[in-house]
Amino acid sequence: MVEFELSAHAKSMMTKRKISSDWISRTLNTPDKKRRGDDGNMHYTKSIREREGGVLHIVMNTDVQPNRIVTLFFDRRLAKQK
């Protein structure tokens, strides 16, 4: 289980974009892809079947404890690649 906290921006985006905490948990614990970005953050992505297979993209700063979700969004670019 990945431990994390949400930045103020991530909390706001979660509400605005109607992203459930269950989807966040699934994306972090069983990602389709996980990679370190050029920004130094970890990027987790997962297709969410409840959103017609839209790809949830979570950006997490793993250099702080607890790890902090910087932002999260449905990535249209990745959804098109499917």
C-alpha cells in the first residue's frame, strides 16, 4: 500500500475532475505504468473502466515523506494511444 498525502492543488483537482479515492488507490497500488519523469517525480497511470477506459495520470513527489501527490488528471493523450 502506497502511503501519500494530497497537495492542496491535488485535492482541488480531485473534486473538480470527480476522481474517486478508490481510483487513486488502484492507480498507485496496481498501475498500468510507472516511471520517473524528467521532472524528478513518479508518474503513475492506469486505465479506469468506470470512466470508459480513461487513463488516470498521477504525479507524485517521492522525495518527501509522506509522498505527496502533486496533481492528478485524466490524460487524453494516453487514452488516444490505447
